[in-house]
Amino acid sequence: MIPDMHVHTRWSSDSKTPVEAQIERAIDLGMKSLCITDHQDFDAPPFPPDYFKFLLNDVGDDDTTAAYVADLTALKEKYQDKIELLIGIELGIQPHITEKLNEYASKYPFDFIIGSTHTFHKMDAEDKRHYEDVDIETAVRQYFEEELKNVKGFRHFDVAGHMDFVLRYGPGARETFSYSKYGDIIDEILKELITTGRGIECNTSKYKAKNMINPNKEIIKRYAELGGEIITFGSDAHISERLGEGFEEVSQMVKSYGLSYYAVFRQHEPSFIEID
């Protein structure tokens, strides 16, 4: 089975799943590799109803990160005969914390870093205040404008996570989306990723619930047209039952969009495996 490169555990504030539960599930599914990518969103705005901090173990400091890496390293050794465990992180990108992110990303021995734009204008994309005073097309454009700043300002990540994240939460954003509305700015984002050797992920978190993948199929097709080759698959699973969700069907969709290989990262270097 295709390795899951976007997985959360009890190290994320919005998950209670033990790391070993995710590992055991991956083994049961027949995965050869698994990457744990817990949340580290510095200066994340509080958002109801849960007000998660989205920091490693709700703290996110150097000692906590060191403990996180040590935990995964020990489990990597424990399970080495059954599965390859990769050490990753999902960093929440915002323009005003670029310097902090650059320092952090180069400090730890991560195999893989997902760079995710969860917020824009210093508010979570799910925050309804984004959509109260402007039409949805304007709000979606504002999101992509900030994402462009993020991918240009912070380059120490391997793939852009769920790069049209706003389509999950903006009222009517998904239903009214067409590439032509935002093609100028999305093209800039994709070209920036491609020319700097970075890729995108295909995030299946909403596939079963909403028949939705992130990014939208039009974005994946355009990425391939522009010469993009690096794509990973991530379930964004916060519970073990959802690990690898939708990979079989979605990988065939991605293949039909023009990408015949998926990537697995080790020490930030992609290896390419053909999609069956």
C-alpha cells in the first residue's frame, strides 16, 4: 500500500492516538513506510470551540521537539524489521514567522516537512470572520495570496500541505471554485514550488466524507502540466482507523491527471515509486 506521509498522533493537540497505534495500523495495511507529521503551528490564532494550540504536546519548545524526535527515533528502531518509520513535522506557515520557521526547520533531523497554510490574515481558514465582509471569491483569493507569500518566504519544506485548504471551509468555496478564477496566482504558487524542487501532497482527509481531495483535481492537473513531479499521499489521519483512507481510488485519479509516481522522503530527498 502507498505509504501515508501525513499522520498525526497524541503529540498533536487535536489527536489522542498513540504513535504505536498508527504504526501498528500501517503494518496491518501493508505499508512499507509511514511518516508521522505532528502539528507545529507557531503563533497559531486560537479558534473555538476547542482552542487547540496546534503545538507539539501543546508546548512546542525545543525540549518538546527533542522529546518528539527521540520518541519517534526509538520507535523507528523498535519497528525496523516491520516498517520504515519516517520522522516528519507539519509546520503551519505564516508570513510573519518566516525567520522562526527557517531556524526551526534546519535545527532537527526531520525526514520530511509539510508546509501548510492553515491561516490567512492571522485567522484560521475556518474562522467565519473571513467571509463576513467580502464575497467568497475575494476571500479565496486572499488565501492564495497569503499562501504565495508563504511558499516564497519559507522554502525549508518538502511539500505544500492541502494547498487549497480554504476550499474546505469557505462557504460555497468548493462549489464555486474553478481554476480560471484564480489561475494567475495558483500558477505562481505551483511554479515557485516546482522551480525550487518542492512538491505537493494529495490530502485525502475529506475524501470519504465529502468526496473531496486537497488540492482540487484541477490544481493537480495543472501542476503536472507545468512540469511538477513530486507528489505525496497523506490521509491527515488523527485516528488510526483513517490511516491510508482513500489511497487506492485516489491514486488512480492522480495517475489519470498526469502523475505516474508518488514520492517518499528520507532526509528531505524524494524517492519515486510508480503508482500501480
